[in-house]
Amino acid sequence: MADSGTTSGTAASGTATPGTATPGTAASGTTAWQLLLPTASAPPRRRGRTLQAALREAVRSGRIAAGTRLPSSRELAADLGVSRGLVTEAYEQLTAEGYLRSARGSGTWVSGAARAAAAREHQAPVSGGAPGTGFVPGTPDLSLFPRAGWSAAHRRALARLPHSALGYPDPRGLPELRAAVAGLLTRRRGVVADPECVVICSGVAQAMTLLGFTLAGLGHRAVAVEDPGSPEHTTLLTATGLTAVPVPLDAEGLSPTALAASDARAAQLTPSHQFPLGVAYSARRRLELLEWARAVDGLLVEDDYDGDFRYDRAPVGALQGLDPARVAYAGSVSKSLAPGLRLGWLVVPGGLVGPVVERKRTMDLGNPALDQALLAEFIERGDYDRQLRRCQRAYRERRDALVTALAEHFPGTEVTGIAAGLHVIARLPGRYGPQDRFLERAARAGVALRPLADYRHRPGRAPGPTSADDDGRVRLVMGYAHLSPARIARAVAAIARAGGPGLPGTPQ
């Protein structure tokens, strides 16, 4: 093998600029030696793949330009100290892939087929808040993820999983997971859950997408959404071809009068703990909405995103339990375990199972079998119930810490909504406004905040708890689940200090 510090043969006499080659000319040995040098030091069994990869990347990146004639296989083999057969095989492989071209008697050339990837422009991250601490809602504490229990469940699930389960899955999900989820929802949330009507999906986001496409296929043109509500749900439903119609809320939930005027025959709701206002739909409002769905032959889509987390009493049961034929129910493990698992469920009325399952089949053929078996194991052994209790204790403590900190540093603040979920609505006294300046001060302190106005689908005043958004008062949607009590206290104190001497919002 040639010494790595010297060149031989063609390399010794090459005159081209190192690392480049001129189109229409032969690539010098110096060029080939420099670009393909890793081949010489690769283990013998890997030299062929290493040479092919290095040559492929040199062509793709443009370091060996299109139209460049390559050294003969004999010359390049001598330069690199490898066998001629290895170089010949590399030339043949890249010629078959289209990177090179060759003709009898005229040598091997770089073809013009390959193009370098376009330089990627710097882009802002898709998600995330300001540096430091953020009260951005919707984020659980990922440090609570039960790594040891999950790992043990993984081993058990893998040992139990039959070979047949590793084939293409039932789009609805593994039977054992659908049965486990049905039992869990019946026991904890009062859902009427036949395993045959349970569809395992990649979180509530996919559940909404499946329902949106299904409803559009059945002739629906619009779906009512809560205002204020989740912008993500609106985006997902709109992407399926439906028109999202914002409907205002009052103190009891979605306005039935406004809903009736929307011309929609489907409505997406968060009745157990409305996002973001934090109210629980009243019993009267639940009945009114079910009567509407029956009258228009419509569907209510229930997102029970944090229905398990109620801190002052037992959680109110799911709306779906009152009329399984008129309510589709969606949930996931995103708040209780981790959103990165992408595991959730959709319980659909019997008449919609076929269209929903067919849409799921065309989208992804079903969720990974091992992940489903793992979650089934985790639920069946009681680990999931223990995880819920652990999260409830932690999140209640953090909610209490936030309420205490706001009372201390921003006296007179109203915390509204039921004691549940992973966020609160905080309305500060007028002296801490205007809101824009307050948010700027918080950002300077390194604390990310989201105003309630960010969750409104259309501007203007609305009745009940969404009114007066334009009066200059500071109204915040503050997520706390991902922050320790100590960090919550420090962050609220930092916002208060950021006001500066003499500015509104500075404690005196």
C-alpha cells in the first residue's frame, strides 16, 4: 500500500489544483488521491464501499465536476494502493447509478446527472419559546417519563409478541391494545368503548385528521371550532378540506345559538376542560349540544386532552358516554407519558368505523406493532394508572406554586378556570398593562408568555369569559406542568422585576 504521506504514479506528476478538476480534462492523480484518501486507510473488507461512497460524494458535491475524465482503473489503483478490481467494481457501480458514464476505448467520465443539494437557508425552529423559562401551555414534564417501567414493559412485550404480529398490522391497532384502551377509558373516563370501535392512531393530531377526511368524504363542508380554541386543531381540520367555523363560548361552553347559525353539522369540543379558557361544560350545555347533533344528524368531536387531571374533585366523565352514536372521542398519552411517543386513540360511532379505518390504512397502514404491544403491557399491569397518579401529584403542586407566586408578585390577579389540566388563565389588574408592554418586559427577562388573544380565531368581543380582550388588561394562558415549583417562583419574580423602577407592573 502506498505511504499515506506520498503519492505515486499519476499522483506524482499531476498538475491540477488539489481538490478540483476541470470539465473536459482528466482528473489528476493528486485530485483523486486527496478526495479518495480514506479508502487507503479503511479496513480491507470495507475498502470497496468506502471508495464508492467517497467517489459518489465527490461527484455529487461537484468537487469532481461533470465532464471530468477519471484516471484509468490501473492508475487510480496504483495511486490508492488498492487492487485494480476494487476500482473497476467502483466505476461499474457508479456507472450503473448514473454518476459516471463510460464507452469502450474512451475511458470513464463524470456524467451530468448528479446535482448538489441546494444550500439550506437558516430557518427559525418550528416550535419553542424564548430562551430561559417559558410558561407556554401544552407541555408536560418529560422528566416524569417512567424510563425504568417503560424499559421493563418493552422487554416483556417483545418476549410475548408472536411472530405474526410483526407483519402488516390491522389499521385499527393490535387487538390487545384496543381492548386495554377500551377498558381504561370505560373505567377512568366513563366512555362507552367497544374495542371494535377503537382506532389506535398517532396522537390526537392524527385522530382529528382522520375524522376531518372522513367527514369531508361523507359530504360535510364545515366544522365548528371553539373560539378561543386550539389553533392546531383548526389547521388540521382545514387541511382536510373542511372549513373551520369559529363559534364563541359563554360561561357554560360552546354557544348553542351560535352553533345553530354556523351551518356546520360537526363541532370539535374540549368539554371536560376547555382549552384555553379552562371551564368545564355544564350538564345543561352538554345536553343542548347533544340535542343539536341529533337534530342535524351531526357529530360532536371530543378532545379529552387532559381529562384525567382534575385536582379539586373527581374528573367529570367524558361527553361521549351520554351518546356514543353522536360523539367521537379522541385522547392520547402525550400529556401523561410523552408527546414523542405518538400514541393515541379514537373511539368512533359504529357507522364511521369503516371509513375511518380505510382512511387510516391509506395514511400509514397502522401504527408500529411493538409500540402498541408495549403500551398494552403498560396499561394492563397498572403502570399507566400509577403514572397518572404521579403526574397528578406533581402538576397539582405546580399549579398551587403558580397561583401563590402570582398572588405574591402581582396582587389582585384572577386565576380562572377549574383546578385541572396543565395551564391556568391569569387576568392581571389593569395597573400591569398595557399587555404589549408587559409581554415585552417578560421577554427581556427571558420568560416566554402566551396571551389569551393568541388563541382567538377571529378578533372582536365575544360574550362571557372571552369578552374585553381589547381593554388593555393582561390575560395570559400560563402552562406550568413542565416547570418545577422553584422555577415557577423564580420566573414569576423575574417578570415582576423586569418592570423596572416606576414602570407599570413593578411591585412597590
